[in-house]
Amino acid sequence: MRFWREFVAERALRRRAETYVRSLHAEPAEDDVRWLAERTAGRDADHARWELRYALRALGLVVARRDALDDRTASVVAHALTEALRHDGHVASGMRKVAERQFNARLTLYADALSVRGPAAASAKRLGRALLEFSGSDSVREESAVARAGELLVAYEARAHESLRAAFGGAAGAAPAIVSPPAQAAAE
């Protein structure tokens, strides 16, 4: 019986991870794609869309690592993300390894940006700069563009946190995690 209970529990955990990962595969808003594309060389909307997809998924994994109640959650989410990437219809089959490397580079930089202690505005600024750099934008030195990009990624982080809670639940009686709302992050 113990084996069966463990099997059922593991399956339920994988299903929750798959549900969470599906939420991370939502397409970015066209306004956000357009805004980012306007700041990139060649005004490449496809590249901007990919950067925003990578950002949401990478931030989703960071949130799973940081906010999950169970130590196994980040592991099953990482596995589900890897599987989703292998079957992503937006990625040509011959480009999957490249997409994995690109995702991992973004994951590392976004995780680093959020791991530095300090005010939420500083994290938002680091996230914004990272997004603009990955997108090939010349706007990296424009404070308004960095702030807007940071707001966007802070909103992605908050959305991932809410999706994580929806898929995996929250601690009973626990205070909500501190996730800076976009307007507050920009104002700080």
C-alpha cells in the first residue's frame, strides 16, 4: 500500500508541475512584444516575443525554486519545463539544443538578478537590464526603458508566483510572499 500511495502522490506532483508549466507558456501580450521590438535592432517582433517567452519561463523556474513549499517542486517543474521545450511547436527540431542553451543563459542571469539582496527596485532594474541586453536593445542605458522592462518582468514574476500557488497551494496561515507590484518597483 505504501508503494501505491507514493506512486499516486508522485503522479499528482507531476500533474501540478505540468499545470504550472502550462501557465508559463502563455504568449506575451502583443503590446509588450511591440514595445520590446521597438527597442531592438531591426525591430524584430519574433525575437522580442522569444525573449519574453524565455523570461516568463525562466522566472517561473526561479519562483518554483524560491517559493515552493516542497523541496521536490523545483525539480519536477524543471523536468516539466524541459519536456515542454522538447515538444514546443515554436522551436524547430534542429534548434532544441540551442533553445535549451539560450533558456539556461537567461535562467542564470534572471536568477542572479533576483538573488542579490536589496530594494525591490534594484532587482527590477537588474531584471530590466538583463531583458534589454538579451533582446539586443540599445536602450540598456535609458532609465525609462530599463524601468519599463523591469516592471514587465516583475509582473511576470508575480504572475508566476500566483500560478505556483494555484497549482501547488500555499501554506495554511502563511503570510503572502513579498512580490513587488510593477508600479511600486518602478517608484522605489
